Amino acid sequence: MAGRINETIGGRLRKVLKSLSRAVSGGYAYCRYSLPVRLKRWSKAVFVAALRMGRIIETLCGRLVKVLKSFGRAGSRGYPYYRHPLPVRIMHWSNVLFLAILLMSGLNILSAHPALNWGKSSYRGVPPVMEIRGRENDRGEISGVTRILGHDFPTTGFLGASRGPDGALTIREFPSWLTIPGDLWLAMARQWHFFFAWLLVVNGVAFVTYSAVSRHLRHDLVPTRQDWRSLGRTIVDHMRFRHPTGEAVKHYNVLQKLAYLGVIFFLLPLMILMGLGMSPALDALHPGWIDIFFGRQSVRTIHFVVALSLVLFVMVHVFEVIVTGFWNNFRSMITGYYRVESEADHE
Amino acid sequence: MSNDDKLTRRGLMARLLAGVSLSVLGGCDRLTGTSWFPRVLGLGEKATHKAQRLVVPRKAMAQEFLAIDLSPQFRSNGTSIPDNPTYRALAADGFAGYRLEVGGLVERPLTLSLAEIRKLPSRTQTTRHDCVEGWSAIGEWKGARLSALLEAVHLKPNARYIVFLCADPMEEDGTSPYYESIDLEDAFHPQTILAYELNGTPLPIENGAPLRLRLERQLGYKMAKYVMRLEIVEDFSRIAGGKGGYWEDQGYEWYAGI
């Protein structure tokens, strides 16, 4: 019985192997499409693609022109809509100030040891993930090099070497205009950093409490079922710089909601947690808890990566603010009022 | 409302925006230079100190590591060999003549040789050293429990801080010796030791021979190297710069828990 089963299995295996070997070595090539047909089809495909690209570029340019035009005629039509209540406006601008100071004092702190490592310690016989270095060669020429994952990038003028307030190129991890204090001064940078870290935490707790109590969170930030359904369309709209007009501007779109929720409930808490994780005192709360994040030096690296992510968020945020009508958006975050262009007015 | 009016308002906003960003960029240094602003910033340090003492239990232990986590070479920072003739003479003799003095607010002042310190109850711990600059290194330390030493000298009731006076001068002219201070809560913590061994060998000079403090729940600059004398005090405001440590006198936090 067992022998027969083995035989059948063996036979099948042989058949499969035979057909495989035929596919690889045997058989012959059959010309399915002649050369003229192939040429015709390819040229058509390329032509159509070029046409589409042209149209996309045209629409993008048109949109950009519209955006630029909108700079000159903000608030001339439509009606004012109260979009941002006072507490949200105050907390928004406090956050702008606090995060700017935290970033700049943080870069001053990072300058004291301008290398990021992965793992529990910095000295494991493994090179850093990222390292900023300034060098001076025999001829007295100064240059900055940033090494990321073993690759050197020339970063003279920004990282490693940059022009100070006197205009002379000097060896410095980060340019002086990007650090608080302007001079490398670890003790003072730490004072700034921790003081404003406390304010950021207070502001964050206030915001989350306010948003929960006032239902700002549920009404304005949590995506609705409809939002989720519009996700794909919203992504396409964003890529084409097509933005909601008319009544739709009274609500955040789904990408906006997700971005804000991501920053408020993921990036900022992670940032604070990684900051606390670098504290030798808090590490003792539950010895080894920072190993969840692969150890203290990884925690320090994540703290920096999250900072970069926040910078990226701010860049996209400011970009969207500009392309969707800078003055209208900016004013609404100061006075609270956003001018809604009624559909009839819209071109 | 006329068009001009709006333009002015917009101009005002632009000026406001420019003003805010400029004041963030340039004004910070001016604020740093005032006498009052750093004091305001100092409130953050006080809040951190209070909050961490509140949250972290007194006897919470710092993380300890395994032999595989040890740094191949334990980084030396700050002084690598004290520029002090008395110290150099002691080092040349293998610290045979070294005596640790314990004085101040104690009932029984003590002078201990290295051999006597080695006879005190000891502790061996593999811990991570976190420098204020940002780097960490892991080493295995063996040393006398500070609590045992303090019990032997009997603290007076008004004793509040342990001051560590060191052999390494921080100025080139040989003045301004390194010093540090810790409170009794940290002094009696089980992981607070006066280390005489690193990675199973006598403490190297660049890491603070013959004796250095290990204070595992704070940053590296608190862990004084080349300790010569312990002074138990009620208040450190009249020692050196009055801030309780060499780096504290340069503006660093006395409580270095973060």
C-alpha cells in the first residue's frame, strides 16, 4: 500500500519535472506580433501618455495661476464663517511658538554629540546611524559632511559647516540661525528645551481636554463614515491641487483630519515619550521599559526622527495653507473668521 | 470698508508675522542674556525635579544589563588625568597612600585607605552611563555602598547633602577642583556606590581612579571622579560657585534626572 502511494507520488513528480524542463529548454519561440505592429502600438502608447502628461501639467499650471491670483483677492466675496474658536486659536499659536523653540533648542542639544546611534548604548562597536562632522583640510578649507547609514553627503553651508553671524564659514553642527541659543551652549539650550517641553505638555493636555469636552474632537476631527468613503477621491484631489470650495470648506477633509489626529495622538505623544525615555531617572520607573524602543540610544534617534516628521508635517501644512488661500486661512486662525465663497460666486 | 483699509490690515498682519519670526530667531538670544529670563526657564528644572521625585519611587532601581551589552571600551570624558601633583604622586604609588576623608556633619569622622574601602559592603552592577551630551556607555562597576559608609560615620540630624570633593582641577592654573553634591535620598539608594573597579579590573585613571561615584539614576556629570573627600553638609551655597557642583556652577541642573 505504502509502496504504491510512493510510486504514484514519484510518477507525478517526474511528470512535473519533465514539463518544467520542457518549458525551460524545449519548445520554440513564436512571433506573436510582427515588428510593424509592435512599433505602431508602442508609439501610440507613448503618444497617449505624453498627451495625458501635457494635460495634467496644464491643469496644474492653471491651478497654480489661480492660487497665485487668490493672493490678491482674499475676502472680497462670500460671507464670514466662524471656524476656529478662541481656545483653539490660542493653543495653535502657542504650539507654533513652543515647537519652534523646542526644535531649535533641541538642535543645539544634539550639537553636543552630533551622532545618532541605535541600541542601548553608543559604544557597541557599531557605527552611528547618522553623524554630522565638520572638517578643515591642509589648505584651511572648511567643509561639512553628514554620514547617513554609512553614506557620506556633502552638507557644507548647512550641516557640519555653515556661515555664522559674521558671514565666515565655520565648523558647526547646525547653522546658528537654526539653534537656540545661537551659540553652542548645552546648559542654556537644555534650560530652554525643558521649560518649553513642560509648556508643550500643558498645552497638549489643555487641547485634548478642551477638544473632548467641547466635542471639537468628535465633530471636527474624527473622520465620519462619509469621510472614509471619500478617502481615495480626496487623495487624488490633493495631488491635483484641487481643493474644496463653497460650503465644503466649513469642514476638514479626511486627509486633514487624519494628519491632525496623527500629529496630536501619535507624533507628539511619541515625541514626549521618547524625551522622557532618555531620562535615567524615569528609566528606573520600570527598568528596561525603553528596551521596547530598542534601548536609550534608539530612543534618542526616534526622538530626532519624530522631530523631522513634525517638520515635514509643518511644511505640508503651511504649503496647504498657502495653496488654499493664504490670507483667508491665516486670518481665520487669528480672528476665527473664514470667508466662505458662495457657490454662485465661484467661477 | 475701503480697499485701502484691508491692505493696511494685511500689511499689519505681514508685519506681525515677520515680527514674530524675527523675535523668535533673534530675540531668544537677547532673552537668554537678561538676568530674569534664565530664572524663569529655571522653573522648568524645578518642575522636573519635583515631578520626577514624585513619580519615581525612592528605591526604584536603574536598569541593569548583561555582559553582552558592555561597551568594548568605556568612554572617558572630562578629565583623563588630573593635573595635580599630589594626585600624580598617589597614582605613581598605585594609590597605596590614598586616604578617603569623610567629614562635616558626622559624629565619627573617618579616614579610609583603599584596602579599608574594599572591605566595606560592596555591590557589583552593570549599568548604563548617560552623558549630558547625549551618548551612553555600559560598564560593570564594583564599589562600596555609600549607605554603608554613611552609616559608619553616623550623620548628624541636620545633614542634608553629601559633597564630593575631587582631585582634578578644572582650570589650567590648577584651581577650581571638580566637586559634586547629592541629597540623602540618592546617597542611601542601593545602587549608589563608590566604585573602585570597572569591568573586573581596578578603576583606570581616565575613568576616575581610585574612587568615583556611581549615581545610576542621574546623568554622568553627577558621578564625580577622583573623589578625595566627602563633606556632609546642611547647605552647599557657600561651596565654590554655590550651585552644588562644578558643572552646576556653569549653568547645568543640580538635579540631573533627565
